[in-house]
Amino acid sequence: MSSSTPDVPASESREARTRQMLGMKGADIKEASIWKIRLQLMKPITWIPLMWGVLCGAASSGEFTWSIENVFRSLLCMLMSGPLLTGYTQTINDYYDREIDAINEPYRPIPSGAIPLNQVIAQIWILLLGGIGVAAILDITAGHADFIMTKLALGGSFVAYIYSAPPLKLKQNGWLGNYALGASYIALPWWAGHALYGHLNWTVVIVTLIYSFAGLGIAVVNDFKSVEGDRELGLKSLPVIFGVQKAALISATAIDVFQIGIAVYLVTVGEQLLASLIVLLVIPQITFQDMYFLRDPLKNDVKYQASAQPFLVIGMLVAGIAMGHAGI
């Protein structure tokens, strides 16, 4: 008996199931297992940047050492930032986006009816409380009298809530919503990783908030899959406001310019070699923007992200290492 759906080749069935499990665009197979549906709501593909951000923050602290204790604390911090709080963010976003998803992605768990709303609400609370609980454990084990990790977890969770939920619903504003998303993917996990091993100072906060404008550009890429629904429901995403091609150019410009800006900053603090490496990592991103993204943003958004974003995240780690080396 075949595991694929009727009239769907096995390879396409497997690909669709993989996309569904990871929470990626293009999933079109309904999964019967409630646990797989819960995982789909949490969009595991989105955990990776935040878990990576923790590493960047640990590197920028300049105080991370390879001990069993530090590795365990890093993994616990990644659990907090990725599966728990990012899972919370994605689940609450799907909850409040169920009308939009019914238009853009009707196969998603909530609009398809694969999971009842009361179970979605329970999942939101479990992930939120779990993330805050892990943050408190990290504070206790690190000896943080100010409970900085718990404060960051609460602050990030609040931003996630107002991003998705009315009346503020930041995502209705293309600029503000995308920057909030970009900062959540770059600055927040960076601060957590840095605070876990060092002292989170205003220089690190400001530099990473500037870096987050590159994250704004990445967030715009995610808007192209939902242009139709956003326009129908009056959400002012950048592709809706400026049109597809102009929004793609804004996205690419933000991604490139602010990475180069971080490189320039690193030159000023004496990290010329690592700054040059960041610039070199921007070049293939520009190449893929020209090859894929700027030519057809609607068709090539996923292909562009898969091709270009590895260079961006490597550049983030290079920046973190440079900041730690410079003692920022």
C-alpha cells in the first residue's frame, strides 16, 4: 500500500510532507497525526536563525569557553529561543492569521480544520510558559541577579504577541512589522547568547538593532507568498504598498546595505580582516538576488532564501566573533 496520496507521485508526496512538517510554503498534504500537526504549527524551519543567533551572541560576549557546562547552557538557550519561544511565536501567528491563511495557505492546520482552536490556544500557553521557565533556569544557573534572560524572554514574547494580535497587530504595518520580525530574528537571540556569558551593554544592543535592518529585508521576502491575502484583507505589507518589484528591490537593498554597514563599523574598531570577510559574504547574496529574487520574487522567493541566506548567517557569526575579539 502506497503512503502517497492518490494520483501524486511518491517523490512529490514526500516533498510535500517534508514542507508541511517544516512549515514551509508549498505543503499540500493533510497530516493525520496530531503531533505532526502541532509541529507544523511551530514551523521548525524558522527555529534555525534564532538558534544561530544565540551562537552569534555567545561569540560576541568574548567569554564563551568550550566546557561541558557552557555547551549545555548554550543548548538550553537554543531550546528557549528556537522550539519554545519561536514555536510560540509561530503558533500564535497562525492563530491570528487563520483568515489570511484560509486564502493564501488553506492547507495550514487551522484553516484546514486539522486541529481545534482550543488545542491551538493550549499549545500557545505551553510553549510560552516553557520558554519563560527555561529562561529562569538559565538565570539561576548563570547567577544573574537581574534575571536578564527572563526579561528578554518576556520582552520577546510580548513583541511576538503585538506583532500578530489586535489591536496593535504590528504586521499590518509593512515597515514596523517587518522590522519587529527582523529584530526578533537577529537582535533578541543575539542578546540572549551575549547575556548568558557576558554583560549585555548598550553598544551590543545598538549594533544588533542596526543589524536587524538586514533582518527587515529578509522579513519582506516572506511577504511575497501572501500578497493576495494581504491585499484582500487590507494588510499593508511592502509588496502591497509598493508593488512586487519595488518591494523586492527594497528588501535586497536593506539586506546588503546594513551588512556592509556592520562591516564598516568593524573596521572602525580594528577588525579589518573579519570586516572584509563579511563584505565577501555579501557578494554571493547580491549574485543570487540578481539571478533569482529580483527577476521573479513571487516564483523564486524560497529558492533565493535557500541560496543566499547561508552567506548572511555565516556573516552574522563572523560579526559576533569580531565583536568578541574587539571586546565590544
